[in-house]
Amino acid sequence: MELENQLRDDQIGYSLWKVLCIRADLRLVFCYRRTSKDAINLLRYLRDEVIDAMGLPGRLRLDGHTVVVVGCRDETATFPYGFFKWWELENKTGKFEQLW
């Protein structure tokens, strides 16, 4: 599990890359964004820059689950239920799908 407090997308991408390098049943990256729109842009960046670089064969070799958890400041009124959004990597498509 990685907790990344940096606001830079590349730092969060590096944290995701690190957890993808290990074999585990569950790999988690926790991070934060100011708005929900920023979170969607981050997930797009992670897909384009980290996940797509693995290619389909690399993604299919991943065992277990990979989840990115994003807390958004504009959702603080609903803490903890709406504040955190959980996104799981779908290995076959390379996309993140929201869990809750």
C-alpha cells in the first residue's frame, strides 16, 4: 500500500508503478485531489502514463486486485462515505472502474 500526499500526478503515478511491481492479493494507492473532476483527470493520467505502458500482456500477468483510492476535498461534507472513491483496475481493459 502507498499513501501519496503529493499533488503532482507523476508522483502518484510513481506510487502506482511501485505497487504494480509487487505480487500481492491487494495493491492500494491512497491519494487526494481538490475536486472530483481533478480525480477523474488523475485516473485518466494514471491509465495513459502507467497502465498503458504495461501493455495487455503485462496487465494480464497481474495477480490480485489493484485499487486507487482518491479522497476529494470538495466532498468533505460526506466524510468518510462520499469523500473517498475507490477505483479498481480492470486488467483486461486497462481502465479504472469505480467500486463505490
